[in-house]
Amino acid sequence: MVLVQLFNTGMVLLSKVAIGDGMFVVALLAYRSLFGAAIILPVALLRERGKWKEMDWHAAGWIFLNAFIGYAVPMSLYYYGLHDTTASYAIIFLNIIPLTTFILSFILRMEALHIRSMAGLLKIAGVLLSVGAQ
């Protein structure tokens, strides 16, 4: 998890430098997506070798919609915001995403919080730790 945070921080700093030098946000998002796809594609081709025949246009459409709504739109808004703020604030906002997700899932009753169980205590400790670290 520490390695993931280091990569995220490095990506935000590099993105801030690229955007500050005048790079177009959509081009940065396209390069980042293509780089990620180039790394993931060989692994997916090897791991899901026999399942490619089951994929139809309906499934591909859902994958595209999920990628667009779940990645492209939020990251483009994030990069436009990064253009107008510092990298420190951007890292803070990036680290608040899991906290916001947990709170929304708890409010919408999609997440069960059992205070007397170990999982519930760890969830509460994680929320308090992430808020306290900010």
C-alpha cells in the first residue's frame, strides 16, 4: 500500500509539472490511460486466455461505460483542479476519496458497520486515522 501511495504521489507531482508547463489535460489523461493499458493488457491476455470468446459487444459497452464514468471523467476533473491548485492539496483530495466512499456507502446503507466486531473496529480506526493524518 505504501508503494501505491508513492506511485500516486509521483504521478500527481509529474502531472502538476506537465500541466504547469502547458500540457493539455485531455492529452495527459490519454497518455496516462494508454500507458496503464499497455502495462495491464499483456497480463489480462495471459490470465483470461480462454474467456475472450465469451466477450460480446454488450459486455464491451459496459466496460467502456464503466471506464468512462469511473476513470476518465473523475480524472479529467481532478487534472483541471490540479491546474489551479498546489500538488499538496491535490494529494490531500486524492487521499480523501476512500473516506468519502466509506461515508457515502454507510449513509446509503451499502456498508454494514458492526462496532462490536473486529472488522467494524478496523473500519472506524481507518477512518479516524485517515482523517487525523490529513
